[in-house]
Amino acid sequence: MWKKPGLVLAFLALTFVVDRGLSAALGRLVMASNLRVAALYDGRVDADVVIVGNSRGVHLASTEAWSRTFCRSVYNLSLNGLDTATQDVLVRDYLERNRPPEIAVIEISNVFEHIPMAGELKPFLGDSPRLDALVSEQQGAIFPWTRISHLYRFNSEYLLRALLFLFRPSDQDPEPGGAITPAIIETYLGHHARFAAHADNVRILAATLEALRERGVKPVLVLGPYHPAAFREVDWREEALASVKALLPRDVTIVDWSSALSEDAAFSDPLHMSAQGREDLVATLAASPLACAASLCPIAVGSGGAHGPDPRDRVTASAVAKVAPQ
């Protein structure tokens, strides 16, 4: 009489043990990887300058080149599709678990989008109460299943990326993109003729800035370069930036690099820079407002003159952000 119920209970108990055991093993593998989110939650990042944003932030910088330019360690925390709410969680968790940087460079393009992505970070549920709460809010239908089955948390691209970066030393270099073509531009214009800021996103960004300032971090907001095709049908920048500034504290400025590059070779599509574009942008950084806040490079003796130091005379040094080894 009790045989079948006993077998069912034994099966459920075995399933529970396997689920918890395998998920714990996968969790340790993820945390051991060089994936940027894993390094954040494992408290392994030690950087003077942190970059954060969506995919445009990912492709904004070569951290090694920025480190040479500013003679400071630089770490890129940007993620593809990163929305402002998830960004706020990651920034706050970063400040709690790692040495706060001196400067946070925030690429603000995600205020123009409203697509939540916290659920993609399921492998890190349980490591952050903030992330748990946000996933529950954004994806309430799936969140209970991550409580029932911890293995379900690893049903994510970030598990595959973490396994990849167990063997690669860093995920700080953007993946290479293709060359921009007229067909890519026309496809882009069909979906992104103009951008407008979402007020809720800007308010979340303002809260992130406050959290940074409370920890003594200087935030620098930038709008990264776009291909000129992004403004072909309508130049939306002035209106969009004005709406962003209206909801931020008055002392916050936005460094507008949206027209900094114009050659096709600098872009892989109208939104994202190519490796050549990142090199071209670095050449302008030494004379940008960001350099005034970020650079620690000594100035060569005898440089300058009536107009002050020449950025070309900076004595650069390698200062790659340190990620503590496992």
C-alpha cells in the first residue's frame, strides 16, 4: 500500500538533492570565471574608473587603451541590453562588494530603452537580494520556479559565457563586429529613426548617481558616438538630452560624444563602434572633459606653453584594472 507513495517521495527527495548539488557546483564554476558580473559579485574588481551602460557601453572602450590614456585602472561593467533598473542594482552591489572607484563613466543610451533584462542574470540569484527583488518584479511568472529549482537559474546565456571565460583571462575586450553596410543602415532606420528618454529610466539613473556620490564616486555621464545615419531622418539629440537633463540634478552634465566619429570604418552598425572607432575615440580622450577628471598621467617636463600642457606630451603607463585571481 505504501510502496508507490514511498517511491514517489524517494524520487522527489533524489530530485531535490540532485538539483541543489548540481546548482551549487554550477554556481561555483560561474563565480570562478572571469565574467565581469561574476568578478563583481565575487568582490574581485579593483579599478579606479568603471564604465557602465548597455551594449553601447560595451563597445565604447578598450579598457587597456583607456588605462594607458588616463594612467588609471579601468574596468568595463557594461552589458548587452542593460536597462537602468538592472544597472542600478549592479552599481549598488558593486559598491558594496568591491573597492569603490574614483570615477564612474555612465553611457546613458539605456534611458532611451525600456526592455528589462534582469532575468538574464538568473545564475546570480541568491547572491544579491536586490537582484532577487528586481527579477521577481520584472519577471514574476518565472521567479517562483527559480526558488523551486535552483538548476533553472542556470537556464541563461550567462552560464555559457561564464564557462567560456573560465578559460579566457578577461571579458573586457568587446567581441569584434562586422563592417557597416548600406543595408545595415537602412534596417536600422526602419526601427530606430529617433530616440526619446523614458522619464522612469532617468529617475532611476538619478538614484544611481546619488548612490555613487554617497560613496565618494564622481559620476561622468556620456552619450557615446553614433554613426551619422542615426540623425539622417531627424536629429533627436537636443530634445532627448534636454528631457534627460530636466530630470537630473542641476549640477549634472552630459559629455556629448554623439558626433565625435563620422567615418564608416569607425562603426560596425549605426549604434556600435568598431575596433577602429574605439581607437579613434581614445585619440580624443586626452583633451576631453573626462580627462580633466580622470587622468593621473604625469606631464612631460617642458611641455605646454601659453595654452597649457599639450595632451600629446602625457607620459602614459599601463594601469589595467586588477581582478583578484581565484
